[in-house]
Amino acid sequence: WKTLKIMAIDSIKGHFFYPTTSPCTNAFVTLSHTVKHAGELLVPGSKSFTNRALVIAGQCRGPCEFEGALFAEDSYWACWCLEALGFSVFADPQKRRIVIQPPNTAPTKQPIELFLGKSGTLARFLPAVVLNWQSTFPNWPELVATVNADQQLRQRPIEPLIVALKILGAQWKNSIPGEIHSSSLEGNCEVSGEISGQFLSGLLITACGANKNISIKRTNNLVQPGYITMTLEMIKKFGAIVHFNETLEEFSIKKQRYSPQKLTLEADASTACAYIAMALLHGIGVDIVNLGYETIQPDYKVISLWKEAGLLIEQSLSSTKIRASQKNSWISLPSSIDGTPFSDQSLILGILALFSQKPLEIKGISHIRHHESNRIAHFVANLGKLGLKAQETKDGFVVYPMEKDPQQIEGTWYCHDDHRFAMAGFILGSKCPNVVIDKPSVVEKTAPQFYETMAQFGFKLTKSSCII
């Protein structure tokens, strides 16, 4: 682990898990060979489940063990922060296993410096470990930690969460960068759900570790409600109980503690859906062996669209098999999609719409303007620079079918330091070989093996003699 950590710190990337072999800042997608079936894919662990599990482990008095964990840049910074707080972290990337041991003694040097990289989930969840420090370790003195992050993350919204936590008694100075003190949290608070569901998830994770009675009211519309369900499921796995109503507006948490657990974490549905979209676009079969219909991850719901588009899919409890089909010139998609349940798939859906027979409008995704980048504005701008037609709407965008031969599309696809743009750009580049992807390594934030896996579809990322 120490050697791996040094590698990560040296590069300030997630390379400590799967170091890339090239410093390329841009690349083309090239076809290396023709594939009818990509074979079996073992998708890396869910970012959402991994980060939730690691943060809750930081509020447990005993060891926690996770099989199937995600090894990527986001999970690296979670482990790095836990080590900074005194936890022992044992990581085995080959077995996808992480063990978290609680500290034996209280930190002697304060404040503890914590760095969150670009991880939005950590910014909203990890403060729970510091705030609940004396609830987790009641005989230890107050903990003080400074929290900082990459510039991209410092610009993302977090104030609604901080306001709600302060109402409960949290000592949090400034934002990010800022300073957090361990606090005794109790009482009632409100938080809006319309900008990010992670504010509500962060409150729930914190409240269940506070060892006091807390009530939370969610106001306004709730974006990505599926991720709240994931949060509640992970909280339950650690032995905590949340009482809530069907509309996910009112939550009641009684005095309790998290219990240490040994868990197997699900594969990442968001990444898996990128591989499924690739199979649809090129008529290639693939067997995803560790993700099936029993998942509660919201992005998996996009499968229903792929079926409507003509993809032959066999689903079981724990696997998803896509059967190779005759590759057509066009993809069949509806003219309008409510992307609320699976908004992280919006960019990929927009790429597929270029190869559809009619314009596609994706609605209900206004909140993705506040993710790693302004995904709506940047997506429309990217397509415009390539001579492709798209327009921004109040709560999403419209994409029009490509009028040129894909071979004639030339230009740069900008990733905007956003892993979802890197994934979407690769899928576009697989059909448009003259499109160059700018800074594709940003995909390491959540899927460092993405390009290696895409090679099973017959495509690779190349610049000159340099292969990423």
C-alpha cells in the first residue's frame, strides 16, 4: 500500500492502482481488429457504493472489509484521507479488496490535513468522519481537520449541506478549503434536493453516525432519487436504521452506531452502461458477468432504452448479456427521454442520438450543470465545434442526427476534466476516427481500466506510436 500511495502522490492522479504507460494529453480512437463478441467483462466496483462504504467504515470502531471495491482516483483519496486520520488501510487491487482498521490512538498533531481530489461524493460524505469523531471514539479529544481539494471540486456547490449541518451543531469554518471540528450533532434540519441528491445522502450518512436523535426534511424536487436509495441501502448494511416516508421527504434517525461489516460491493452500473452502448453502436456481443437486474443502481434502468433500440439482452440476477446483432446504419431511439433516473448516461445517450433517425431531446437533467463540469453547456459546445447540431434547453439538450459521413467529422473532443466526457468521447471516436480526444486520462477518476476494456471491442486509444 505504501508503495502504491507514493506512486499516486507523485502523479497526483489515480495511477497508483493502474498506472498508465503514457503521458499523452490527447489521442485518437482507432480500430485495431474486428470483433463480433467482446467476451466476458468483469466491471470494476461501483464508485457510489465504494465511497459510501469507505466513509461509513471511518465511523466504525472495528475493522471493515470490502470485496469488489473500486480502485480508482476517487477511492484513492478516500483511503488517503482515512490514513491521514490514523486508520490503517490495506489494499489489494488484484483481488479488488480493501480492509479498513480503526486507529489505535488519537491523533497527536492537529489539524489533520485532508485532500479530496476531484471527488464530489467525498466532499459531501467524508466530513461525517470528522464531525462524528467523538461519537465514534468517545474517549478521545476533539478532532480538527482542514479540508482542501482540486480547483474543479472547490467550484462545485456544497453550501446547502454545510448550512444544514450547522443547524445540527456542526463546527465548519468556510467551505472548501475550510476547517471542520468534531461536533455533537442533534436536532432537526432541512436540505434541498434539486441541485444534488448528495447533500441529502451526506446528511443521512452523518446523522446515522452522530449517536443522537436527528430529523431531516428534504425540500424542493429530488434529483437522482435512486442514489438516495443506494445510500439508505448502504446505511442498512452497516446496521443503522432510518425511518422515512415513501416520497423521500422526511427522515428520522434515532440514537445509534454503525457496526463494522464485511461486504461485497456491486459492479459500477454507470461504467457498464458505456460498454453496453458501445455494443449497441457496433452490433457487438458482450457478457457482463458481475452486474444484473438485482442492482438498485439507477443507471442500470437505461437498459430498457437499449431494448427498445433493438439490442438483444439477456438479464439474470447477477449478469447482463448482450447478443451480437446486425449492425445498422441507424439506431432506434425515442424522440424524447426523461433522463432523471439515469442522468449520468445523458452524454452517452446524446452521442447515440447522432446515429439515430430523428432528433432526441433529453429532459430532467438540469442538475448535471453542477457536476464535474457544466455537462449540458459543454456537451452542446463540443458537438458544435465538430459541426454537429445540438441545442441547450432549460432542463437538458436536443441532439440532431449526423448529416455527414462519420469519416468526415474532424476536430477535438474536449473532456473538461470530466470523466463522463472521456467515456462519451471514446464512443464517438469509435465511429468518427478523425476526432481527437483532449486529455482522455481524466477517465481514471472512476474507471482507470476503461480504455483497456474497450480494447476488447476492437478499439484502442492512440497518438502516433503512443498507446494509452
